[in-house]
Amino acid sequence: MKQPNDLFPEALGNSPRLQWLKERGIQIAHNPDIMPGEECPETGEELQPWVAWINSDSYANARSYMRAGGPTEHDAIVNLAIKRRWQLWNEL
């Protein structure tokens, strides 16, 4: 029989951060081949290794106000929240 572990209790549900992401329909992707600050050769747009977006099947198809990027996953999420004027999960 499995014994309870006080050091690592089993999660009873999504964390506040995961719940916040799910409620807003945020999708996240990572491209390890992109270095922060690298430019797109076709558009000159600054590329980011982490991207977050909403209301689209892909980052490329999302409208600019529905997507954001950053050097880390957290930065991409925060940048999207700033664009959308959302409070973060730890500010609610």
C-alpha cells in the first residue's frame, strides 16, 4: 500500500498558473534552434525561442495582438498577458 508523503503531496488539481493558462486558451511553443534576438531573414522581425498565443491553430496564424514571444516560457506568457491587459495568476 502506498504511504502518504508529506514532502511531496499528490496534487489535487491544476496549479493556479495552469488553471489560468487553460481558462484563457493559451498555447505555448518552444523552438530550441532560435537564439534570443535573432532576426527573421525574410521580415527582419526579432525571433524569440518561446512563443505564446490565443485564438488560433498556430502562432504564425495568430493576429499580432493575440501573440507574444520571449527568451523564456515565462517571458512569453507575461508578454502576452501585458498585451492583453490580463492580470497574472499570482495577481488575482
